[in-house]
Amino acid sequence: MKDPAALQALVEDVGAGNLIDAELLEGCPVEAHELDEMDATQAADVAAHCFAQLFDHKVQQRAGSDADLDSGVWCGCVDGFRFTISRDALGDLVLDFSVPAA
């Protein structure tokens, strides 16, 4: 996807509440059994892989900023979009992307 406005609109529309499952992780450099212990860099790799899969977008930049294993929350940025990976009440990991503030 080349059009930044279209990508931003897509992320606004379907960027939240994405369950990280085996299908979404297929081909990811971080394997499912590594998710609970991933560091901020690995979380950025997971988010970038999922971003590419969800939005058909080749990711250029990714950075993890925080990894809190105790609370199950990882944060960072993928091509200017903030991401948060968090554990829901059922124990599943959920990935949310947010659009940069204008």
C-alpha cells in the first residue's frame, strides 16, 4: 500500500483488537512459544510482521519502546504508528495500532 492517507484510514478502521494467533504469526521471526518472554525488540518484530500481514504494507521502520513481562504489555512504533500488545482477560495477546496524532 503506497498511499499514506489510505493506510492511516485503514489503521483507524481495523487497527485495534487484533488477536495474535498462529495464522497471523505464520512466517514471523518470533515464534508463538517465545511471545510470553519477548523483549521490546522482539515485540516490534511481531508488530511489524502483523502490520505487514494485516495492511499489506512493507514495513520500513520498527522500534520497541517497552516490554513489561509482569503485566503482559509491550509497546513501540511501526512506520510511525504506535502499537501495544497486551494480554486480555482470556490470556490471549491482542495487538492494537493507533494513528499518529496530527
